[in-house]
Amino acid sequence: MKRYLRNLPLTRKVQVIILSAAAVALLSASVFLLVGQGFQARDALRSQLSVLADVVGKNSVGALTFEDVEQANRVLSSLDAQSSVEAAAVFSGSGEKLGSLSLDESSELPDRWIAEQRRNDQAVARTIGISTLEIVQPIQFEGETIGTIFIRSNLRPVFTNIYRSMALTALALLIGTVISFALASALTPAIVRPIKTLSELAQSVSADEDFSLRAEVEGGDEIALLAIAINDMLRKLEVRDRRLEAHRESLQSEVDVQTRSLAEANSRLEDLVEELSDAKDIAEAANEAKSEFLARMSHEIRTPMNGVLGMTELMLASMNIDRRQRHYAENIRHSAESLLAIINDILDFSKIEAGKLELDSAPFDLRDIVEEVAELLAEQASQKGLEVMCDFGPGLRPHRIGDGLRVRQILLNLVGNAIKFTESGHVVVRAMRAGSKDSDDDALLVEVVDTGIGIDSAHQERIFDSFSQEDGSVTRRFGGTGLGLSITRQLVELMGGEIGVISARERGTTFWFRVSLESQASQEEQETTSLPDARVLIVDDNATNREILVAQLESWGIDASEAASGHEAIDALEHDLNPDIILLDRKMPGMDGLKAAAEIRKRGIAPTAKIVLLSSLSGQLDRSEREELGIEFTLTKPVRQRLLLSCLTGLMAAGEDEDSHSSHATEPATTDETPLNATVLLVEDNVVNQEVAKAMLKMLGCKTTSALNGKEAVDLLIDQEKSFDIVLMDCQMPEMDGFTATRAIREYEQSANKPARPIVALTANALTGDRERCLDAGMNDYLSKPFTMPQLREIVASQLSRNDDIAADDDAANDAA
């Protein structure tokens, strides 16, 4: 019903509501009237039957008195005139039926009920169903009940009246409904029209968005209040719409202005992008030109530098110069090396800045690198009265995979700076695991600790910036470009590590860096070194050095004791200290190592103890001096761990005589003096450099043939079929450069089925890719100018050794065949 009403027009809804209300009201009234009328008709019939029974009963008194049946039936027959009477009977006082009347032969008298009601003094009536009414009434005569009369009547007259009334009621209901519909139709517009007007107004506002329209207000009812509210809402919407329109116009104007501004900015941006693109092209071209310029300048500077350093080294190696000439030559060498260091810093900085510096990845031994750097700078430190020490933490895994050359460069820079800015004391290089011994952190932590001038906290933040030192006075006092620490920081960051500094003015400085490089197990680490029966006395005035040596010796299972001076050592030896070995520092205040050794031997204390002198490179003793003082060995400080262990093991080994120990301890020096006995083809266009290289090779025991360019080298090797053990090839030469010559030689060797002779590049270039370019051309190795005699010896010896190994393998293969 609700759904039906929901979809009807408002007019129909009002009409349906009015008609429904009127119909329900009329129907309810009719039902009540009909029901009341039915009850009233039934009661009237009951009264009528009671009166009729009373009349018949009085007429039957004679028949009852004389028990005259015929008279009784005659009296009852008078009831035939009553159409509603269906049956009647007269009973005597004893309950015997005296007479009866039955219009319906099929019906029977309710004898039992009649018998039950005879005892009542009043008339009793009952209704059977909705169509029959029965009454039993006593017959009295002179105050005494002499019989009973029974009458049964149907209710047909009652229903006849009810049906007549229902017909009249239905007619009245129909007439009332028609009148109600007429009234609803007449009154509905008064309700619906204002609402419809408001609806049309809302639709018009919605369709046209015209908020100036207003609803007509009639009367003061709820619809009028609704119209007032709608008008108020339309008024507010109209005001808001005007404001929005004004704002829209203002915004559009602003958008137009901004659009024009953006178009102008976009045009300027396009011009700027084009300018930047042009500038980028110019910058890239300038960068390429700079790289080319650096390569050329590197070659042009390194070529004469090779002559300066080479000639100086040859002069210092000569025995025919006096002290003043040697002093001048050493000053020339130091100045040239300083200039070369500046050139290298500038080149490294340029490569890092251009993003062209690539890190190598190869196995290296950190311990060897640290000790090599310490050895390399030890003489420089010794000249200032400083000591360089190496300390390796417990659990350190020195064998790593990474760019060992760059790690060496970092250490050289940090240790060199430490020596430069330290006036007295020492420099300690500590290498250890970044994590604890039991942790999984296997990163390397390296510290360079000095006792120098220190750095103010205000300057520590910019110490790693390019072209920066603590202040200008430091630059003037100590020299340097200010690039070293910047390059060091960038190298550490390229390795994925971090670097920092801890310092305070006049309290020394600690530079540290931490890098995660893959560790590599080695056979050496897996072997346990132990000298449990050895007793060693360490005599050194430097407490840090003693601490490092004690820790190292104890890690090998050695019972180590220490003394801070020669006098303290002699006192300890005189008080029953009986070591197997005495490690004696040469340079100590009061009583130095030489005096202490002489005094120990003179007094005859610890006669079985073997003395090992720890000395700087410039303080080495010859064999006769060692024998005179009773010194077994002289080890150069800082002492390499392997050499110290080898020395101690040799001294403790039974059955080894002094000569065998001595040769073992001095083996590196003996090896360095062994002549190479090689034939060398030197291809070099610079006459000075050619002279330097030939002189160095001669001192190394080599026989040298020279060629001024690649064409002459090809002629000697291919056309004249000259045989050489090794070829030293300059890369940049007139007529034919070293790369072209090498390719021609390799092609000839391959076509003629000849063994490939070693070819080593000699180049003054120092930019990224130079080594790869040399190897791609077929060269075996690379030596950068300027080079030293040890560097030349090392690379020639390594190539000759490699060539001998290949030849031996070929001979073995031929024999097997």
C-alpha cells in the first residue's frame, strides 16, 4: 500500500487518504448499527415469544386442569398464525406432554432440556445457532405451577430486518463515498496547488540555475512557512552565486595572467635549457680537453722528471761523490719526489672529480701493505727523530680482496701527513677488526696515531675538503697542496667505507678509516706459530713500541719481559733474568743499544743470550761490527712480523750455526744485489731517459740495446731477428708509437710460431685506462715514469721469472710428447 501511494501524484494521494478515511468511518458506523439492530431484534422476538407463551399458557389452564388433550391442541393451534413459530408443546405438572404443535415434522422436542427447566419459576430462553430461539415458561394458576409451555421460533424475521438495514446502509455508504470524493476533489487543490507551485519553482531553479525566482506565500500554514524558507534559501544562494561569479571572473583573470607568465617562463626555461645544453656540451668538451691536457702534461712533466730522478738516483748510487755532492743530490731527489707527489695528487683528484677512477678487486695482504708503508716512510721519520710502528690487533684477517694499491695510497697519505705534522714522539699504524673478536663484523679498522701538533675542533670538519689544511700557516710551514686528505676521503668512500679524525691541539691526532673488504683465508693464518720455550727481553725506551712487541711475542707463545733502558736491562740481567734472546733498540737516551750490548758482553751476564739489534736503515752495522759487539742480527725498524718471527725461530732452532742465521736475516739485501744477467731492448725516444734507463740496467747487471722509436724496435726484432730476454717499450714515440710496435711484434711472433717475449710499457701517462690500453696492445706489464731502480729491478725480475716458468712448462710438455 505504501509503495502504491509513494508512486501516486500528490492530488491522488490526498484523495485516496480522504476517501479511505471516510469509507472506514462509514463502514465502521454501519457495522455497529447493524450489529446493534440484530441484538435488538432478537431481544424483541424473545419478549414477543414470552408474551405469546404467557397467553397460550393462560388459555391452556382449563386443558391442564381437566387434562383435556384436545383442548390443549386446540389452544396450541392458535400459534399457526405466527410464521416464526416452528414447534410448541404443553406439559402437565407431572411432566407429561398434554398437547403439541410441530410445523416441521423432522424436528424433535428437547425433552431433557424442557424437563430440566420445569423446576424454574421463571421463563427460560435459549438460542440455538444463529437461526433458532427456544423458550420454556411455567403455567401458573392461582399462584401454583400447574404445567409448562414450550415454544420454538426461528429468527427469520430478525435477519429479514437486518438484510433490509444492510441494503440501506450500503446505499448510504455509497452515497457518502460519492459525497466524500466530491469534497476531496474540491478541497485537494487548496493543499496541493501551493506544494506543486513550490515543486515547479524548485525544478525551474534546478534547470535554469536562476536563484532570483521566489515562491508566492499564501496564508500562514506550514506550506507558507516552507515557501518562506525556500525564498530565504534562494536569496542566500543568489548572493553566494553572485560572489562565486565575481570570484570566477577574478580567478579567470588571474589564470590568464598566470598562463601568460607560465608561457613566458616556459619560453625562458626552454632558452635556459638550450643554453645549459650548450654549456654542458662546452663543459664536456672542456673536460675532455682537460683530460687530454692532463695526459699531455703528465707525459711532458714525467718525462723530464724521470731524467731528474733517474740521474739523481744514479749519482747517489755512485761511490765517487763527496758528502757535499751527496747532500745536493739528496736535496734534488727530495724536491723532485715532492713535485711528483703534487702531480700525482692533482691527477688523482682530477680522475675522482671526473668519476673516472675505478677500483681494482684482487687479493692483497694488509699486513704487507702496512709494513711496506712503514718501511718506506721510516727513513723520513728517522730524520726527524721519529719512530714508525705497526700494530696488528688480535683476530685480524689481513688477507683481503680489494684495491690494495689504493689502500696503500691511503696509508701513505695518512702516515706521511702524520710524520709531516709531528715534531717529536712517534707514529703508530694500527690495523684491527672493526667488531669484537666474537662478532660477525669483519670490517677493517685502521688508525694512524701521532704525537704531533693536533687539530682544533673548529678545523676538523673541513680538514677533508679539497685544497684545505688547518690554516694558511700550516701550508707555508709544512707544504702540500691540501688535496691529500680530500683524495683519501674520496678513495675510502669509493670503497664503501668511512673516515674520520680525533684530535685536540697539542695532544696528537688519530686519523681512522673503516672499510668492509671481503676476507680471504690463507694457509699462513691456519698454521699456529708457537715458541713456548723462548724467553725474550725487550729493551726499548719507547713504551708504545715495547707494548706492541710484547703483545706480538706473547701471541706466539713467547715469555716476554721488558726494560725501558740499557741500565734497567743490565740490572735485570744481573738479578738472575736469563733470556734466550735480547731485542735491543739502538737509539736510547743515556746508554744506547751499542753501549748496552758491549756492557752486557763485557760483564759476561746472560752469556747464552743472543742479541738482536733493532735499528733504523741508516744505522745498520756490518758483519765485523756485529761480531765485535756480540750481536747476532740487525733488524731494520719498523720490523716486519715475518722477519722477526723468522729471526727468532732461527735463533731458537737447534743445530743451525751463525752463518745460516746471518744469511737468513740478510737474505733480502743479498737478493737485491744479485745481477739479473739479462739482455734488454730499450725503446725510448728521449735521450736523457734512455741514458738513465741504460745506466740503471747496467747497474742491475743487464746488457742493453737501444732503439729511438717503435719502427727501429720492429726492425731489430723482426727484420734482423735479434733476440732479447725482455723489451722495455716507451708508449709515445715519433714515427711508430709503442702500441703499434707491440701489435706488430705480437703478430709476427704468432705467425712465425715464436715464443712471446716479455714487453713492459714505459709511459709517462698516469690516467685511468692507460694500463688497460697497454695490456690490450699485447704488453705484459706497465711501469710508470718516473721509476726507481728497485721498481725497475722488480718488474724486470718478475717478467724474467715468469718467462722462465713458461719455458720450463713448454720443455716439460715437449718431453712428455
